Amino acid sequence: MKRLFGTVFRKELRDHLRDRRSVLTALMFPLLGPVVFLVMFNLLASWYRQDRPLELPVIGRAHAPSLMAFLERYGAKLVEAPADYESRIRAGTLDAVLIVPEDYGREFSTGHTAEVQLVVDSSRQSARHSVLRARRLLEAYARFLGDQRLYARGIAPGLAIPVRVQELDLSTPERTAAGVLNMVPLFLVLAAFAGGMQLASDTMAGERERGSLEPLLLNPAPRSAVVTGKWLATVAMAAVAVLLTLVGYLLVVRRVPLEDLGVKARFDAPAALGMAAAVLPLCLAASAVQMWVSTYARSFKEAQTYLSLLMTVPMLPGMVLALSPLQTQAWMFAVPVLGQELLAGEVMRGEPLGPLPFLIAAASSVAVSALALRITTGLLAQERIVFGRG
Amino acid sequence: MIEARNLHKRFGRVTAVEDVSFTAEDGVITGLLGPNGAGKTTTMRMLYTLVRPDRGTALVDGVDVVRRPEEARRGLGVLPDARGLYPRLTAREHARYFGELHGLSGAALDKRVDELIDLLDMKDIADRRTEGFSQGERVKVALARALVHGPRNVLLDEPTNGLDVMSTRAVRTLLRRLKAEGRCVVFSSHVMQEVAALCDRIVVVAHGKVVADGTPDALRASTGKDSLEEAFVATIGSDQGLMQ
């Protein structure tokens, strides 16, 4: 039995690796994730660069000298605003412009509320951070002056503030990074599906289409040995795809300015090992289910269509997780795909996990594989599968 | 030796095979002759264990194909209706793969594969990938993998279908050789000339039943016809599908 499935395994891999185009397809996909990662992080870093002083173009600087002094003291770099500032803000080359009206000084010194205008385009994500910084500075100045006026009249400023809202930002740097890094688990899980897809299509549906399944089943080898050999070959391709994706991320992460974002994600060797331990067992289940689905298809093309649809299954929880992280609960680790995405995410965020969630996730993958393989083996005894050709 | 005993098979409401019994002896070429749709392929599939009979069974060298299909397959070499090859493997790799699945390995397997390549006269195609092989070359590869384990019993479903004259001759030569080696050879065909040229014994199947079983001479005698062709027509009641 052991030798027999070894024979099938070797034949399937050799056969598959000679198909240059489908191997290339299987291996290109894992590189997609890291490339997206590289581009996205560089983009984000260019938006959120913390170390850069706030550059604030001002119109009418002369109307509010003390405000200007305050802004400069708190690190803003004031420059003259260009004449076409509105179109520039719309185009995204300017983040915000401060306008100090002529009557600012008069209103201010008579004790009325003086107005300044902050011109922004709120639909531009990239300007959000600069706008926020400018607004905070202006509000701080207003509060500072307000307090002084109250003191001058012998009133404690606290009286005018019955409730003060204080924001406690719980996101550790690791968590902030993970918000963006949530794409990583998704791509790892997708690789577990993409890597073996070609082989799974060819090894069952392709065998039916070519008319080579009947001769194959004429051998005295048990059907379970045939299915196991084919499954292991699929698993091998899937595992290679997952590992390639991980290596891709490891290489790319050195070229990404994570520090500029003020964040730190764990992407060192132990974290990579943890992610491999989280996602690799999924290859077993993904490949087994792919084989099962592929057995129903009468042709390679039909199998590809079904298996592409199957790929959307990991996309769904992945998308949800990337947009709104769930409150993780133990049972979730037992759901294949969701469990792996959660695990990989937690490892990346640097959460201490312990071995139990890994074991739960792996056990559920093994259970799914066993079920799918059993059904596939049963299908090979059915006449409509063995003889029903496309 | 292959013994078919009261084989029955229905597909839905259609009865494909109804009470087929015959014995194919060692050292004899037995032809399963019948028009298209007579139930030859279904009978063959029951003999080579991939279709389970509704009733009846068959014995391959005494091994019951229903109860012990894996063991029965060990004693069988089959050229089935489906002859699909793996386009990215060479002819030699096909034979080796099937040999390994039969439990052969090492020098014994190498020797056996070389013998077959010699026997089937496929030296010049042995190490080429099978993609783009001609029909005749494909049948040779399919025969090589069917015979790699040196089976005592050989089943061939329409082996010369779609072959040119040269390839047909090669297949006939091979069948005679297998017979001379004392193997039990059963092949099905809807071509009377094919069966007449090769068979020692003919089992005529029509509408899922055995309608005649005997040597060509016995068939002629029992129908009172001089030519084999007339004898077949008389036996199955029509000449539809028998002529080429």
C-alpha cells in the first residue's frame, strides 16, 4: 500500500512538473501577495510619515502673528500659499491651507470669536493625517486662549468644560500594523488553494477526460492508494505555494518602511514558522476537497471552473477579517480556512497563543481531508464516474 | 482461464447483459462477437471487475471477480475501451508506472519493459512523450502497460478498432504469440472477418444474450450454412452491424 501510493505520488508530480505552463501559474500566484504588500505599505508609509514636520501653507499670515508664532512653536512649518491652492488641494498635491481673514485681528482683540478657515478636501485619504494635525494645533491654540480669558476674569476654565472626552488609543503599534497586515493571512490561505488547483484538476477530471482512469483502475492497487498518492502530490504543490508566499513576505518586509509608519509587526523567523504551522495543515484539507470536487468534473476545464469557484470560499472570511477584525473565540479555530486566517493573523500581531489553537485548527483540517478522501475513493467505485467521459 | 457464469447487468430500465455464460480456456483465443450495443463491452467490464454484475459472477483462474476484485485484477491484462495515455509521459514511463502498480520494481521491471518494447516493436518511440502519437502507436503503449505484469489472462475490447493494416497485423501477431505462450485470450469485436481470422472459439452475443458458442466449424455445422458469414447472420437473426 505504502509503496503503491508512493508510485502514484511520484508519477503525478513528475507528470505535473513537466507541464511548464500550469506549474508557472501555480507558482506565480504566491508571489502576488507579497507584491501587493510591498506596494500597499510603501503607499501607506508615504501617507502617514510621522517624522515629517507639518507643512502648512497660510494666506494672511500677517493678520495673526501670535497664532503663527504658536503654530511654529509646535512644529508646523508655515509657507506662503500658492494662488491656485484650491485646485492643488483637489489634485492632492496640497493637503490643507489655512486662511486668516483680514478682520481676524479686530474680532480677536474685541473679544469676539475670530474665524480662520482650513481649506481641505475630505475625500482625500492621503491628506487626512496632515489635516488632523493642523486641526489639533488650531484647537489647542483656541483652548489655550480661552483658558487665559477665563483666568483673567477670575473663573476656573474647568467650569466651561463639564465633560472632557479623553481618547485612550488601545491599539498597540503591532495591532495598527496588523490592520493592514490582515491581507497576509488571506494570501497565505489562498496559496494553499491556488498551489494544488492545477494538479487536482488534471489528476481527477483530466484523467477522466483523457480516458486514462479506466486503465488506471485496472491495476490491483486499492483505490485508496491511488487517491492517496494523487492527494499527496496535490498537497505537495499547495505546500510549496504556501512556503513560497511566506518567503516572499519575508523578503519583501525588509524593503517596506514599517518603522516610518511608527509600527512594528512580527515578521521574524519564529513568526514565519508560526504562520507556516498555522497554514500548512490547511493544504491537506484544501487539496482533499479540490480532488473531491474535481472528480465530479468530466473535463479539465470544467474542474478549473469549479475549483475557481471554490477559491472564493477562503476569500469571504478573509475579506471580512481584513475589514473588521473579529473577536476571536476558541471554536473559530476549528472552522477550516477561518481558523487558519485567524491563527496566522494572531501570530503576526505577536499574540502569545500556545499550542492548543494550532492543534484544533490542524485537527479540523485532518478531519475534513479524511472525509473528502473517503468520498473521493467511494466515487471511484461508481460506474458513472469511471466510464462517464466528457 | 476465465469463466463467466450467468452474468446479468441492467442500466436503469435497459437490460444490457442477460444471463451470459461462457468459458475461455488457456491457450485459446476466444472471440466475443456481436453487433454494436449487443452487450460485449459491458460483459468485458464485468469480467475485468470495473462493473459489478447484478447477478452471476465470473472466475479468473478460479478467483471470483465480485468477491475478490483486486486479486482477480492481478491475473488480468486488459486493453479496455478507453485507452487514454498521459501526454507528458513517455511510452516507457507508461509501462513502468503500471508495472510498479502491479508491484514490480528494479531490474525485473526494467527487463520486462525492455522485452515488451521489443515485442511490440516500439524501440523508436519508447522514450518519446506520447503526445502526438498515432492511433497505432497509442494502442501499442496501451498494450505494453496492459501486459507489463505478464498476465495469464488477456482481455481486449475491440483491439483493432481504428487501426491501419500494419497495426492490425501487429496486434494479430501479438495475440497469436500470447496464445502460443498458453495464455487465455479473450477479445471482443463487431467485425466478423477479424474474429474469423483469429479465433479458435467464438461466442456470439446479441441483445445481451449468448446466441451461439463454439468453434467456427461447429457454428457452420449447427446452422447448416457453408460460409461463416451466413452462419452468423442466421445465428443473430440480422446482418446489422456485423459487416465491415
